[in-house]
Amino acid sequence: MRRRSLLLAMPTLAIPLAACSVLPSYDYVEPKRFPLLPVRPGAPASGPARRVLLVRLMRAAPGMDSRGLRSLRPDGTEALAFYAEWTAPPAELAEEALRRWITDSGRFSAVITPGSRATADLVLESELTVLLADLGRREARAGLSVLVLRQQQGAEMRPLRQFSVQGRAPLPAGDDLPPEVLASGMNAALADALASLERSLARNV
């Protein structure tokens, strides 16, 4: 009898439990995606180009492998946007931009990628170290660490020069800038960094 009484009571108990199991609903936010396409200012260099440059895959420094737009608040803390991101990991986009920039410079007869059968005179290795919007300083920054190697006799590559480049671009005032402004500033900062890298390479070609 006791078991039968419990079974009869179960439907009555299930009603309030079901009424309490209401899950919160969230609105889906479509992420905004931005390309990393720095624009070259002015015309490329002119003159004969004889050397071949191999551009190896760009590495990403710690924190530079996420797609979200990165910013630095005035209090020194970093913020990573989850609904505003690059179209691909920033190091991959920066590598493509670097290869295209150097190709358009006209300083090399060819700019090749790993796996090419062409023989390279110089090899460029790089790492993306900085790509963010500094809201406190009202500027976007981009930084690259670069190693240039030169081919010696017997196809041996030896380090020729190691250096770092920094690019900057102004940002408007404000602690809550729209992602379009942040992405545009970081594109301009990377263009400034690539222009500095090109000038450094010009001393070795």
C-alpha cells in the first residue's frame, strides 16, 4: 500500500519540478570579421632586382594566435573582443601581407615560399610580437621580430641580421571604440611596421 501511494503521488510532484526547469535564452550575436590588408603608401622602389627571397612561415608570439581584436585599456589590462575578429589567425594574415608587401616593393626578382624549387639568396624568418589597439595612448601598434639569413657556399644559410620593427598609427579618443576603428588602426600600424622592415631589408639587397 505504501508503494502504491508513492506512485500515485509522483505525477503531482512532477508538475512543479517541470515548471521550474526553465533555461535562460541568449540572443545569437553574429561576429564581425575584418581582413588584415595593410596598404602601401606611394610607388614601389625602382631599379634592377637580382636576388631571390624566401619568406618562411611567420610565428606567433604568446597571445598573438587568437583571432579576436586585442586592445589595451587605459588601466593597463588587456581586452579580447569575442564578437569582432580577424578573418584568420593574425600571424597567418600578417605573413601573407608581408609576402605581398615585399613582392610589391620590387627589390627582389622573386619572393618564394617554402617548398619552392628556386634557390634563395636570402631567407626571412619572422614572428608577430604585437598587434593591438592601445586606448590609453590613442594609438594602434604592430611589431615584428625578423631574422635574415644569407646563403653561403655549399647552400648553407648563415644569419646576416636580426632586428625588430615597430609600427604605430593614431586612434581617436575613447575607451569604447567600434571594432571598425580598431581594425583600421591596426592595419595602418602593420603598414608602418612593414615599411620599416622594407627599409631595413634595403640595406642588405
